[in-house]
Amino acid sequence: MTKADKPTKAIHATPTSNPLPAVIAPSQQAHQHESHRHEDLDQATRAAIAMMTGGVSPHAFIEAWSDWALHITRAPGRQLDLVEHAQENLAKLMSQAISPTVDGPPAFIPKAYDHRFNHPSWQKAPFNVWSKGFLAAQDWWDYATDHLRGLRPEDADRTRFMARQILDMMSPSNFPPFNPEIIEQTLACKGANLVEGGSHFLHDYLNTISQVQEPAPEGYQVGEDLACTPGEVVFRNYLFELIQYAPQTASVQAEPILIVPAWIMKYYILDLSPHNSMVRYLVEQGYTVFMISWCNPTSDQAELSLEDYRKKGVMAALDAVCAIVPDKQVHAVGYCLGGTMLAIAAATMARDNDARLHLRKLIQPFILRRTKTQVLDELPPKTEITVEIPLSEPERALYEAVRSSAVENLSKSDQQKQAGGNHLKVLAAITKLRLASCHPKLVMPDSTLSSSKLDRFGQLVEELLENNHKALVFSQFVKYLSIIREYLDERGIKYQYLDGSTPVAKRKERVDAFQDGEGELFLISLKAGGSGLNLTAADYVIHMDPWWNPAVENQASDRAHRIGQTRPVTIYRLVAENTIEQKIVKLHQHKRELADSLLEGSDMSGSMSATEMLELMREV
């Protein structure tokens, strides 16, 4: 709890809203289980485990490793793959150990952010073998903890993170006998560095196990070197104190700001020193700032619920702010758990029509993706072009045959009132029509018919390459991408390729290769490349088939049109004329809400009936 040098002002509750119903009443939570005779022993055990793990729940990492291990044990093919990868790494390591002077790139290189092996002595024997051995083990574990079918992506990421932390502990750079830099320094200062490091280690170790806190440095004072902005405690309860900072300008902003910091942070994390204080910056702009300072919890707070912190924390602070600055909406910002609590409070206030928070300002950070043009004025222009491609007569006949057969079969099913099953049947039929719009081979593998869309794609690619452009090529259908790959291979056009089955490590390799100039095109399955890729080497984007949700397409196009792009970006959307594709594009323009709700695969539409979807397949 912060110390107030001035008496606390009297704060009167603001009768602007009725008490909100508790999500989980504190009294219910406090008595949801009966204490047994040895409850104290359980509590002491949990406290001891928390001290040993630094407050991290053992369940979190045990669950992740168990999930990974169980999926590995029932995947013999993956096990064999890992064995082969280990053998390949060992062979590369032995080859470079035997012939370190052979020209060519090293088999294993540190990651871009890893500077542990930059010293020239790491390239000399035997240190080069130790460092390369560590990097080989790191490469294997990155590969072993890659995403696996059935394994939760979150658990794969956790196991990779934990494996990296364990490996980093075993890095040869951490051990004096194996680190050439430490050896050189030890010889230079005759071992004084080891003595000094050992004394620091012993000091820190003793402080850790005894839970002794270091005193503040000599001459260091709170209020001058830390928490330097003048403030006053204006409200206090058993959970927090509310500090008010007055504006330091002649003209004052009308609406105040409430800051909700994380529970584990003291309020002065945002008021460290004059040159980097957010509080000082805000008051210098004329704002009245209120800051919550959470108390240090004791056993008295052991049974408090999240609802207690919402009502007696955020809501109580808001009541106090509104009493001091009445009839004004409040801007609010929260960090970490404070942000979570503020978001919960804002949601309940919106539910109950409590308009004291300036909600649009509150949620703006979450919708920046939708207003990118407002905040990224430095991006070059983006042009979107829809190219409508007429099908050849044979293609048209094939498409009509597929469409007529599907409509007839689905109409019969509709008459039999098979609503749930019909929805899936209509989705499957529409998918088949979309495939027929792209290439005859996608619905008739033995067909010898050519594809008008693929021919137009070839013309477009030829024009781009002649003018030294690079392009991203997106499709939702991996089989279609395979056909495009064959087309490009026949013509000797170099490209990179990425779909949902591409391992994470390979994804990065191919993205880096494309950014470095390897390949004129990058073929990507739409969902695999919708986010997380920086492909600004391309200044053209080609969508081979339209997706129901235009936001997904936009996300994919933004792999090229993003920060770092210096050239105008042109986006082509290839659409087969007078087909289901044309109706999907019209759906983008006229029925966006409907289009956003319609998803392919296991996610069924919640707002579009099978009958409405069937209408999309009727005659154009």
C-alpha cells in the first residue's frame, strides 16, 4: 500500500448506477468446499512447491510435455523421422569436425538473435565442435517439438519453449572450461573474475533462499528518483489506493484518465523517472490522471474472488473518479491482469448501459487491424482488380453437368426434410462447384480439358516476370496448388511453396529464401498463409479462387502490403465468369454479414440455411 503524505479526501459514493450482480458471489466462492483436518498441510505444500517453481504451476508444463509425449509415442512414422533427422545431424556434425576447412556454409548456425558464439575463438578446435554440437541438438529439438497432428498447438509451442530453456542451461557458453572467452579473461586477470563471480552467486543464492530483499541503493529516494510525479491519495479501501495526479498545464482536458496496472506491479511502473514517465507525460498534456495502487495481499485476501476485484477494485475506483470529475466520461487503460479486469468491468458496464467509460477509446487498440489505413499512412497504395474469366465451351458443359446434378440431388433431399445433413451436403456440393470453376481435373482427375483460369494465370505471370515483379499466389485448395506447381515446373519458373502441412522450421526457411530473392512466386494455401508471414519482397498478389469471408483474403494480401513494403501493391482476384465464384464475390459486396458467417468444413453456417445456400447453385 502506498504511503500518503496528505490526509485522504472524503469521497462520496456516486449513485450513477445500481449494484451489478455478482458473477460468482464471494460468499459462495468462500464456502464452495469444506476444509478437512489437514488443510494447513496441503496449503503449506502448495506454498513450498510455488517457492521451488517460482510461482509457475507444475500442471502447466507437465500437461504440455504429457500431450507431446503421448502423441509422439503413438506416431511411429514421426519417431522414425526423428531418428533419421538425428542421424543426419550427427553426420553433418562429424563431417565438419573432420574437415572444418572445407568450403561451404556451416551445417548449423546460431539464430539471428543468438550472439553467444560470435567470438572468433569459437571457430577454433575444440570449441567449434562443442558449439556446433549444441546447435545440432537445438536444431533436433526444434524439429522434434514442431506441430504434430492431434497435438494442441499451444502444447507444441510450450514444449518447444521449455526445451529451448533447458538446452540454453546446457550451452557450452555457460561453463567456464568450455567457453574460450571466459578462458581468455581468466588468464588475463589471473582468476579474479572467477572469484568475483563466485561471490556474486553466493550472495544472490543466500538472498533467494532466505527471501531477503536488497536495500535501496545509497542516496536513492522514492519520490525523487522513482515515482517522481506529485500525486495525492484520494480514495482508499482494503484492496487499493487511488492516486490523483493534477494536470500541469493552464488549459485542462475535460475527460480524466484512469490507469489500472497489473496486480503484481506497483503503480510507479508507469512513473519511473522524469524522462520516461507516462504519468508525467499525460499531466503535461493537460490530463487529470488517476492511478490504482494495489495493496500487497495477505492471508486476509485469500478468499477474494475475481468479482471482488471487479466491484471493489475497478468499479470502486471509477465511482471515486466520477465523484471528483462529475458528468464526464472516463478514459481507461489497463495492463496485464489489470487490463483483463478492466475489460471485464467494461463488458458488464456495456451490458447494463453504464456509459461512464469512453468505450470506443477503450477498445480501439483491439480494432486497429480494421482501420489500418488510419494508422499506417506510410504504406504505399494498394490496388485491387477482379479479373472475370469466361470458361471454354467444354469447361462450361462440365460445370453445368456438375451443377445440375447437385441441384437435382439436393432438391430431393430438401423435400425429405433432412435439414442437418442437407447443410453439409450443400456445402460439399458448393465446394465441388468451386473446384470445377478452377480446373476440370479437380472434379475429374483423368480429364484432358485445359483450364481457362490457369491459362489466364500463365499470361499474368509472364507479364509480371517480364517487368521484374514478384507475386504471392493464394488458393484454398492444395490440389489446385499442386496443378499450378506442375504448370510452373514445366516452364522452369522458380517458386517457393507453403501449405498447412509445412513444418514451422521449413516455413521460416522458405519465407527467408523468398525475401532473399530465391523464387519469383510464392504459392501459399490461403489458411496457412493468412497471418504471421512477412513477404514484402512481392508487390503483386494473385487469388486463384475467392473465399467466402473477404477478411481472410485481406489478411492474406496483407502479407505483402505491410510495414516494410516500399512499392505499390496490386491484388488480382481471378474469378470464373457465370459460376459460383462470381456469386461469392457479389456476396462480398452485398451480404458481408452473411459471408462472414459462412465457413467451409467443420464450421457450419449459423445464419444461412441449406435452402438459401442452394439458391447460390441455381442458374445464374
